[in-house]
Amino acid sequence: MQLTSSRVTMTVLLGLVLAVATACVEQVQLPDDCDAPTVVRSATLAGDHLSPETIDVCRGQQVTLEVVTRQDGVLHLHGYEQEAPATEMHAGDRLKFTFEASRAGQFVVEVHPPQGEELEVGIFTVHER
């Protein structure tokens, strides 16, 4: 009888732990235009960050990414090197990349300034639908 009571207690405790843990996990919000076949995202690069810092799209969308730069260097999107190749930029430039978001995940947007270390300036997130 005691073994059954212990199992019930453990099952209840495990259920409570899972309920609390699930409540603490941030729910992923898909972009409002996730069903659109094409999307345009705009950002500004100034200093060591992209504004907005996170760019969200959905897998399968045709993406046009426009970036206004406030500095010199090379802009690079990890994971999409073929679709959005590393591009030299100068302060005041407006860079434009058009490609299909074919791989889901989070991809670092990086800047290589003329002098100094490379900077991770933002995240390009491709959501599964």
C-alpha cells in the first residue's frame, strides 16, 4: 500500500513541476504576416546594434531585408551567406537583400568594422509555420 501511495505522490509532484515549468517558458509569437508569401523588413545599423535587434520572418517567405547603415564595414548574415552575401557598406548606405527564408532558426547578423573585432549586432529569426 505504501508503494502505491508513494507513486501517487511522485506523480502529483511531477505534474506540478511540469505545470510550473511550462508556465515559465516564453511562448513563441509568430509574425502577424507569417502567411504572406513576401515580406519586407527594415532596420538601421548604428554603432554596435541593429534596430530592431531581432528581425522575424517565417520559413518559405520571400524576404526583402533593407538595412540603413550609420557606419563603415562589412555586413554579414550567418547561415544565409549564399542568399545574402557579405556586403561592404559605408555610413549612409541603404543595403537591400532579397532571398527566400528557406532555413528555420536564429541567425546572427554581424558587422566587420574597418578596425577592431567583429560585432554581433542582431538576430535574424526564421520561424516554422
